[in-house]
Amino acid sequence: MDIAIWDAIGKSLNMPTCKAMGGAHRKSVTLYNGIGGTEPEEVADQAEWSVSKGYKFVKMHIKESLEKGTEMSAKIIQKIGARLN
């Protein structure tokens, strides 16, 4: 609802909503790619693909146990090293 009100204010002033709210607060936005799965090799492949497409960050969605998540993290590090921030 709040955004709809700001949108209406921007339209009534004939300006972009972000300008009506005080202007842009940053020049760019850092993107990440969400990765996940049940097998460490599969998740590592997704991380490798993300790096190949220029992503600097990934968000790993772990639905398995902590041990499996640790195994996935180790596989990612083994596969891509320090190419992510």
C-alpha cells in the first residue's frame, strides 16, 4: 500500500517515484544469483555457472542438513576457489 501511495504522488507530480521519495540513494545495485540443490556437485556447478556469467556473489539455499550444507560449501570452494566475494 505504501508504494502505491508513493507511486500516486510521483504520478501527480509527473516525476519518477524515486525522485518523489527524495531521489536515488545509489548509482548501482549489486546482484547475486541464488543457487541450491540436494547434491554438492550440482550446487558447485551452479556456482561455477554463476561466476562464468559475471556474478560476484551467490546466495546458497540449503534445504538439507548442516553437514550437507558444509559439504556443498566445500565443493564450491574446491570448484571455483576464491572467484566469488
